[in-house]
Amino acid sequence: MFVLFEPVESRKLIKGQLMWFLGWAGVTGVAAYLTPRAEGHGTHTQLGLPPCPSVLILDRPCPGCGLTTSFTHSVHGQIAEAFSANPLGPILYLLFTASALVGGWCYFKKIKFDTNTKGMNYVLGVVAVALIVLGGIRFATTKLNSPFFNPLYQMERSSVPEDSGSAARVPEQDTP
């Protein structure tokens, strides 16, 4: 059996299900707000996060590269582009969505949505191994030619003093 459903006396016992649902709602809201990058990775930088170190240093994708872009494409209904950004992205987002919706529904019905079963642990193990294996294959076979990867740009940027134009400027006021 993959999933067990058991009634509970108090919702306090299943608050994790509500947290999972709210986490999914947050991820979906952020993905709806973002614009997926055409490169297939780097969408997360719109949130002020740095580019992936694997892309910066090696110009190669890590196993998670493209997941934010893939989720964003999925939320925007661009399924082919979602698979292109990360082939497991739409599958992971679908599993996340299904489990969050069931968990949220069960929370309000006071039902424990127990996924700690042999079958579910097996499924999660397969997904984790697939992510790592696919990530390894992508790392070995893909050179991104990313706009984030440019050693000359990085060297030039590191030699520029910090106050050289990066500070906020106050507009000059016209005097009558």
C-alpha cells in the first residue's frame, strides 16, 4: 500500500499537511510571478538568488539546474519548455501538486495522509535516484554557454572597486 488515510481527533496532529499545502501554494505563486528564462535555467535569479555555482564555475548544470525554470514553465502551461529546462521538473511539480492538494483536503477533513509506507518510500527513492542519475548525465554531456559563465567578465568585475557606480545615486535637483 502506498498511502494510508486515518481519521484523527485534532488537526494539531496533522499540521504538517497544512504546511506542505501552504508551501506548495507559495511555490506555485512565486512560479506564476516569475518569467522563465529562455536559457532553461537561472529563473531563480529573479528572486535575488545567485546563479548556480556549478554554472558559474564549470558552465555545467547541477542535478537541480532548471527546476525553478521548469516549475515556472509548468505553472504557465508551457509543458514542452518545462521538460526542456529539466526533464524531471514537470513530474516533480505534478507529484508536489497532487500530494499538496490531497494533504490540504485531508487536513480540512481531519484525516491523516500518511505517506510513510514502504511503497511510497520506494517511489521517493526512485525519484531521488532518477534526479541524481539524470543530473549526472546532464552534467557530463551539457555545456550551457551560460551568460553567467564568463571568466573574463568575472575577473573584470572583481577588479572594479565597490564604490564605482554601484551605490544608489540621488538625482540632482533643478534650482530656480
